[in-house]
Amino acid sequence: MPSDTVLCTSDKNTVEQRPDGVQRRMKWPFLVALAACFLQASFTLKIASFNIERFGISKVEDPDVLNLLIQILRRYELIAVQEVMSKDDTAIISLVQELNSATGLHYNVLISDHLGRSSYREKYAYVYREDILKPTEWYHYEDGCENCGTDVFIREPFVARFSSPTTELKDFALASIHTSPDYAVREVDGLYDVWEDAKQRLLLEDILILGDYNAGCSYVKTSHWPNIRLRHDASLQWLIGDSEDTTVSTNTHCPYDRLVIGGARFHNAVVPDTAKAFNYNIAYDLTYEMAKAVSDHYPVEMELRDDTLHNAQTFQISSSIGISGGLSLNGVCDCVGVDFTSCVGRCGANASSFPCNCNASCSSSNKCCEDYKASCKV
């Protein structure tokens, strides 16, 4: 059977729809299955970003939490996940396997390097419907030298390009980010450079920067926005507004998680009024404790218009789950010309070998560089 042939099945009957338009003769009972085939091929594709708080194997092994995670993830065809904690990929792959078992669909996952400047590290992951989405290239953004402390991001963004035959927008890229709360202003501003770099590297305008920006409340204040370049470029659209609450806690109302898109085709492909936080607490009538056991963030979501002329082509399903995103390169690290006694351009730098540090905990160790507050505390 050709790779772009689609089989749609009912309980008892199978109908074959061939891309050349030729169909086998079918009796009346088969028309129900054929109708289902066309309905299945026409839908909006839902994209989400979800910071699953400290995601690890313990959440997969908790049946209540696992069930809720599956209920949430099955809403989407493409999910950017932040806070994947473990160095190995057992937990995230197990989650995708459980998602496939529960839905009968075929999801796969593209996984970043284990990112961070200390023992606390996270991975990014893209969980996607493998039959209708295909990652075509991916990379970690090169933001400077971690060993010199000149890198911008605590966890540099992970960029992935996807092919999507079922939607009007056939080719687009995502950049997933989880900023450090202590340096959220600097890192959100730095996402402008990620966007510019991705456009040049991929020769593509249609890019979505999504994730936990920590862009609100005490981390990014109203007074900070005038100095954040990502906010002011007219070709970028912020789909999650400052009044949105993406946090589960009843003590906060903060728009930490964001969806920011560039590219006219991407703008036009978004279904109006679909960008929002998904409050699963209310949707599933959960207790606060149960909602919090899943995460301290709600997913933020959006929908892309389907292609009404889609010919039912699908991608081949992999025999295994889990694709490595490779290693982060951490930039050129000769450190020539770097002033290790200053925090200028080195906010977040922290190492026992440095004469002084520029991270949020340096004051407790009494090892801050003299210009730490002036350079890093905005």
C-alpha cells in the first residue's frame, strides 16, 4: 500500500480511499465508515505548551496523575513540554506510550539535551501526533559560553521545525523556553535574538516561541516591558495577554506561560479566539490538591486552521518512541577577553572557579561581584 494511503475503519468494515481518486465499489454499510474517514481528516490542529511541574517517573507511576495528564495531552496534536527533570528519557517516553495506549493514536516525542548551569537541570520535549506531524530539523539555540558565564539563558531554547500536511500552514517552527524567574526580563528580551536567529537559520518566517516565560507578576513587571524587544516588534503577535492566569495556585493570577508568533502566514493560520489557558481544574471538576498534583501551571493552547483540500496523506509511523535532540554546544568557550570580576553580560554566572558570581544566590554565599545588583537586578 502506498505510504500516503489512508485506511479508515469502523467496528466491522474497512474503506480504502486512494490518493488517485480511485475507490473500490462499496455497499451502503460502508458509507458510514467512508464518512468517518473524511470527518477524521478535517479538524483544526491544536498546539499547546505545558510546564508539567518537575515531571518525572513518579507522576507516570501515580495512576490518578497519569490519567489526568493523558486527559490533558490528548486534547492536542502538538505539545511543547517544559520541566522534564530526569537525565534519562524513561519518564517522558513512558508517558507517551501510555498516551498512545489510551487514545489508540500514534504520538512520538522529540527530546532536548539536559539543560542548566548547575545540578538543577531540565529537558524540553515536543510530543506530537506522528501520523500528521513530522519534525524535519531541530537544534539548541547557541546563546554564548556557559563555562565563561556569558550565555544568556539558564536553559537555552530548543527549536524544532515541523511539517504539517493537514493544516493551511504546512511548514513552521517552534522554540520552547522555560526562563529563569530570577532573570526573566533578560531572558524574555533575549528571545528576540532567538527569533531573529531562527529566521536566518531556517529561512523561515513562521515561528512560534512558546513556553513558561515567567512573564508577569513580580518577575516581569509593567515597568520592564518598554525594555523588552520581543514585546515591541510589530510583526510579532502575543496570543496570551497580560490578564490571563496560567497558574494553578489560588494565591496567584499570573500570565507566566505565553504563545508569541511571527510570520504573516502563521498569523493568518491561527483560528481566532482559540488562544487561552486551559483550566483543567474547572474542566475536570478537580480538587485543588488534585490539580496541583499534576502541575502548578495550566497549558496554554491555540488552534491552526485545517486544509480543506488535504488529500488524506499521512506520515509513516516509527517503530520506536523517543527522538534525541542532540547536545547543546554551549558556544565558543575560549573566554578570551571575559572579565570574570564583572557581571556585565554574565548574569546568572556561577562557578566555584570564578572570583565572584552573578547568580541569585551569590548574596547568601557572600560571593557576588561588586556590580551584580547594578547589572542583573532590574
